[in-house]
Amino acid sequence: MTLVTNGRLITRDEGGKGYYEHGAVAYEGTKIVEVGEEAALRAKYPKAELIDARGGVIMPAFINAHTHIYSALARGLSIVGNNPTNFYEVLDGTWWAIDRHLYMDGTKASADALYLDCIKQGVTTIFDHHASYGEIPGTLHTIAESAKEFGIRSCLCYEVSDRDGEEKCLQAIKENADWITECEQRKDPMLAAMFGGHALFTISDKTFDRMVEANNGRTGYHIHVSEGMNDVYDSLQNYGRRPVQRLQDHGILGPKTILGHCIHVNTAEIELIKNTDTMVVNNPESNMGNAVGICPVLPLYKAGILLGMGTDAYTNDMLESLKVALCSQRSNACLPNVAWCEVTDMLFKNNAKIGAKYFPDPLGVLKPGAAADIIVMDYKPFTPFSDANIDGHMIFGMTGRQCQTTIAGGKLLMKDRELVGIDEEAVNARILEASKKLWGELNHCTY
């Protein structure tokens, strides 16, 4: 038995008490046993191992509903001659250039880098959408081994696309199918599978049919939809259908499918998403950085769509994305009094509901029976603090880097900002060598 003590406790438990001024969490194995007043739990479990929150905020760990491991080695990268002026040029000149030069060692290094950053920023569950067209077979297995090594719960898929020819496309489809089979056989509660697809303008009808056949109804799809107008133009011009309608034609929509972005969807498509109980994930910083537009969060939310929050790997700090989501929605609506409930629900409620579609234990909440995914934030408020205003403190006072302790599935990953069981210097050295190799290939030089 382990007790996390000496902190203000936020549970996010809608069916129970939401806040304890002097709280504690008791967990054993992979699950939470009890939540309550510190004095009572210390008396009840006198022999428990103690983790001291040092007066910080004890709370559920974060979930990232859409990210990209393959972009982890891009931090600080400049590719000579790459000066994108539109979204297609961003994709082709940056991200596709990177993934075409990612081989197994680069994929492993990318996964290690992202998982390290997740631990440091209190993210214990990710939904990843991977691409490494330099070397495809076995990459999801490699990422999974990294996920196990670092202790991060991961739902993985591979990005199917026709952009690099039929052979690579078939390999990507097989990689998804093989990973789904592996998850069925492993039955690991920390690993899950989806069937990935890039954007519709890079996927033909033939490829969609092949994806559906390979999946055979075993899991949902994770696909980019109407992130840029490329999707809309391509679907209308070449298929006579809007993107979401085209997905419906192929049986892609459904309650276990995630549509990433959905910036340029119309009212008919929103209705179709809702009627099929399909999920949508907003990635605010990436959308603004790529200059593709602002997701219609308010209409999607009003329609009753399960709308989550991701980062698209622009960052691994979920609180950073929360802040940008709020500001971008208010700026887009030209109203300073909207979107608060929508964006906080996306991160703190809906991401947990998305997680429940793929993982057996409740996530995003501290209550008996839930996954022991617990973080401690180094935050000492100088204004009144409780569950009534915690979101305001998070938006205006906290950042992911204030995470001081991270526990995932009952495994202590970081304590007082020291990684547990991980030789960070050695891992960083391996990541640096892989990134130097990647950057050198992209720029035809030596780093």
C-alpha cells in the first residue's frame, strides 16, 4: 500500500467529494484503493509507504487524446530550403520529410523522447498516430516496448497513406493489422490499438476498402479529417462528397473512431458525426501554428459530440493546450465569455471518456477502483483554492512543468522531479545521436 499525502487533493470525481484541503490517495498495485482526509487514511494504513506531496496539488494525471511520436526529434530543427507558405507545404516539406527518414532507431528515439517529456509534464496516457515511412514493419511493436519501459499507457496506430506509393501503403495497413492482433494476444491493460489513417486527400477509396478489410471491425479508426481545406477540395472534386460523408460511405465512423481536427466541417457533417457517436479531438496550438483555422468547438460541443483535447505533438503540456484552446475559441467567436466549460470539459472529462473506450480502468479521476494515475503539481496558491475554482488556477497559474511527481498504473515514474529507474543522461545521449543522424540526412550534412 502506498499513500500520497501532504497536499491539496482534487479528485475530479463527479459522484463523490471533489476536494480535500488536506487529502491523501491510497493505492495498491495498479489501482486506487481509497481517497480521503490525510489524517484518516494515515491512521487506517499505518504501514503504508508514503509519498510526500510537499504541500502541492494532488490530482489525476493528464491524457493526451492525439499526438505524434514521429515528430519528437523535430525540436529546434530547420530544414534547408523549407519555407512553407501553405498547409500542404508544411506537411511535405517538414513532417513527411521527417518520417521518410525515420528508421527503427529513429522511431525508438522519438518514442523515448516523447515519453520522457510526458512523465515530466504529468501525462500518463497518450493516443498516438505514428508514421515512419523510412521503415514501417514492426514500428508499433518498438514503440510499445518503449511505452512499457517508461510506463506510459498508450493507444497506438499507424498512419496509412497513399502518398509514398502502394508498397508503403500496404505495409502501413499490415502494421496496423499486426498491432491490433498483438494487442488482442497480449491483453496488456496499458496498451491498446486503433487503425490509423492520414488525411482523406492522401487516401484513395481502394485504400479505405483495404483498411476496413484488414481491420475487420476489431477496433476504431484514428484519422485526420478536414484539418486543411485540402481534404474538402479533394473530396468534393474527386469523390463528389464532403470528407465526413466519404468516411461514412466506407464505414469508418462510429463510437470508437477518433477524427482529429475537424476544422472545416459543415452542419451536415457535424450532424453525421453526432448520429454515429464518433469522437473528435481538437489540437488548438497545432491548428494555429499551421494556419489552417480554428476548430468549431462550440457547435461540436452543442451538438453533443464527444470532443477531446490533443496536442498534435506541438507540445506535451496539456495545460498549455488548454490555455490556447480557451483563448483561440474566444478570439474566434469575438466573445470573452464563451468556451470555458467546453475546453475544460474536453481535457478533464472527455479525454477520460475517450480513454474508457480503449482501457479497462477508469482514467482522469481519483476514486476507488480507478487507475492509479496520480500527479503532484508544485503549486502554492496565494488566492482561495478549491474544486470550485481549480480550473481557473490551472489556466492562469499552472503549467505542465510544475509537475513534480508522476505515477502511472501504480508505478512511480518521477518523484520530486527525479526520474525513477531511468538513466536520463544515457537516454538523452541515445536520443541526441538519433536526432543528429536524422537532421544530417535531412540537410545533407553532419551535426
